[in-house]
Amino acid sequence: MLMLNETITSSEKAYRKLLEAILENKLERGEFISQRKLAVIAETSIVSVREALKRLEHEYIVEFIPKWGVRIPIETRERIIELYAVREALEVMAAYLLAQHIDKKDVDSLWEAAEACDLFVTEDPSDLERFSEMHRTFHLLLADSSKNKLLERELERLRVRSLIFQSTKADWHKDLVNPEWWHRHLVEEILSGDVNRAQEAMHIHVQHGLQYDLKLFDEESSGE
């Protein structure tokens, strides 16, 4: 559940409410939705909803079809693979840049974020919302530490999509040989200073996410 507070703007409130409704499957995929209905769901004005929809479109969560309107796209294997390809290209580049140079303060922050993700496996693997936030923070820290603002911005919009299968990712770690060191191993490889090792480690890391999401998609599609 996404948390709201009293200080956010109307457009931010609309964004969070609509994202929450989408992630909880309260809106039908593939069907066009009126902005008036979305305003009721978000408990804000249509103007605020329009601003929120622009952000959701930017993050690949909704799509606008000329002369028809807005809808939540039906997920396909091809779409998942294509978006992961973009994400991998960006994250491998981040690993390449970090292997060449990384500030000491960024090393400490990355290690702490990686450790938090790894400890999740042994502490409380059922708290998926907490893990999702920690995992997102870790990957955005990787991008931020690269000092490439464009790369960071593009990765942030792709990371929001990672919430799509959040509710079914309880066993993401069960096929890993050493899950309690999964994220710290990635940081170790990046800090090795060897760009080839750093890029290969990131490739393996992202590919694991892709294969797991495809597995979840196939299970969801078959009704399992």
C-alpha cells in the first residue's frame, strides 16, 4: 500500500492513488478509462489526474492512444523483454562507469543498501513492499553514483515498472545459489575496478530479474 501524507500536491496525490489502483489490479488492463472516473478514484480534480497520467505514461505504466484515450496496456512477453533490454543497457553502463571511478562516500552508501537487500532474505521475506523499496533504492543509488543524471533519470522511470509483479515476488531468491550475498556480490564485482567483471555481474543480475518476471507472467497468463 502506498502511503499518502497531508503535504503532497494534488497531482502527486493523484499519481500515488492511481499507481496504487493499477498495482492492486483495481483497473482493467486494455480497457480505456475516462479521466472523470480516474478523478473519482484519485479523489482529485481532472486537471490533477491529467498531470498524474503524464507521469505514469513516462514510466510506461499507462499509454495514450490518439482519438481513444488512456488505458493500462496489456502486459506481453515481448514488452517485458524489450523494457528489460533497455534497463540492462542502462545498468550495465552504470556498472562500467562505477568500475572506473566511484567516490568513497558512494561506496559506503551502496554497500549499506546492498546489505539491507540481502538481510531481507533472512529477516522477513514476506514483507514485499519493504523489500521493493529497498531494492529500488539500491539500484537508484547505483545510477546516482555514476554521476550521469540522464542515466539516473531513465533508470528511475523503469524501476517504477518493477512494482508490477511486486505482490507475487515472494520467492524471487529461491533459485539463487547464495541469495544472502546476492546484492553485495554485485557491489564487490563493481568495486573490483575490472569493467568486464562489473558489466558481467550486472548482466547476470538484471537477467535474473527478467527471467523471474517472465516466469511470473507465464504463470499469471496460464491462471496458475
